[in-house]
Amino acid sequence: MKNLLPSILLGLAILSSTACKHPGKEAEVLTAAPENKDEISKNVYVDSYGEKIEVTINSTKNTATVHLNGKTYDLKKSDALPEYTASNEEYQYSEIKGNITFLKKNVDMVLFHHKKERKESGPAKMASY
């Protein structure tokens, strides 16, 4: 038994040292996704025929993305035209005085038109004499 005890201890030491030599977990490096600091607004408009247009405006990058009838149109803001207008070679989106218009430029065809309802700020004031 005395001869057996050192052999058992030696065997346990060998087992424990080989058992602990498995590859450790590699440190996981988590990189946070860069924060999107772009100023983005998204609106959905419905015209009088029930058609929907979804407009995403990125004010930081001066771009507009229009989704209409299953198609996507990427447009660039135009500073030369009034209020908010964005266009590419073929299409133009504009939001002028509450009128939302999306048209195909080369044939002057309006693909979508919507007029925003004006919000009243309380009861109408009457003039007093």
C-alpha cells in the first residue's frame, strides 16, 4: 500500500496537469457598432388613391430614399430648388408648402402627389370692429 500511494499521487498529478492543458477560451473582442449620428427622418404618405410612399431623409448626408410600388429610388438633395427637393437623373421628390410630389422628370409624369393637411392651432379668431 505504501508503494501504491506515491504511484496514485503521481498518476493524479499527471492526469490533472494534462486535463488542465486544454485550450482556454480565447478572449472575445466585442466591437460596438459605430453609432449612427446621422439625422434621419422617415415618413409615410398616402395619396387620395390609397397609394403609399415611404420617404427617408438623411439630413446629414443630404440624401433621400423613396419607396414606391415596390421600387427604391436614391436621390440627392438639391439646394438650387425651393424648400426640400431631392433628385437624380430621372426622378425628383419635393416637399413644398405641404405638397409632397414624386415625379419622373424626362416625361413630366407625376407618380405620387399628396397634400398635407394643415394643423389648426385652436379655434379660428374673428376680427373685431
